Amino acid sequence: QVQLVESGGGLVQAGDSLRLSCIASGRTEYRDAMGWFRQAPGKDREFVAAMRWSGGSTEYADSVKGRFTISRNRAMNTVYLNMENLKPEDTAVYYCALGFRAEWRSWGQGTQVTVSS
């Protein structure tokens, strides 16, 4: 079993920054990647960013490229999402996910990010 706990969400104004954190615990040895997803009201969950856990390569959704940065602290078993120049359309519940063998297998409970205009 893997537990993922997100934190760092909140209410900010357009143009502000936030940093989300996700701490992983449990059977994390079965892990290739960590990622962030988000779900806005009335919409499907969508991919935001991901990072290969060992090599560190990253991937981003086009909508966040240049504004969001995913990073990790392997010693702390933590993945971060630094979000800059936030826009109202970034408002969503943000979820952390753990990936293994091309599947996202574990999810956190989510943290709310609200961006006011």
C-alpha cells in the first residue's frame, strides 16, 4: 500500500504563486514516476505534470508549460509542484499520483487551489 498526502493548496489571486507538496509513504519501491493531475468543477481529471523518479525527466501539459515546475526530493520521498503566474483557469483540486509500469496506481486525496481574478 502507498499513501500520498498533498498539501499547499489555497486561495490566491491571479498572478500569484503556490507550491504544492506530496509526501509518499508505504510501499514506494514500486515506483517509476510521480505526477500531478487536476480536476476542475464539472470537468474530467487532467494531466498536469510528471517526473521520472530515478532519472528526473519531466513532462508538462501545454497549458502549464513555462509556469509550473515539478521537482522532487528523493531523500524526503516528496514531489513538489511550483506554480507561478496562476490564472483563474488553474482553479481545481490538484492530485498527486504514483506511477509504475506505465500506470498511475496510487492517488492522494487532493488539495484545492482557487485562483481569483
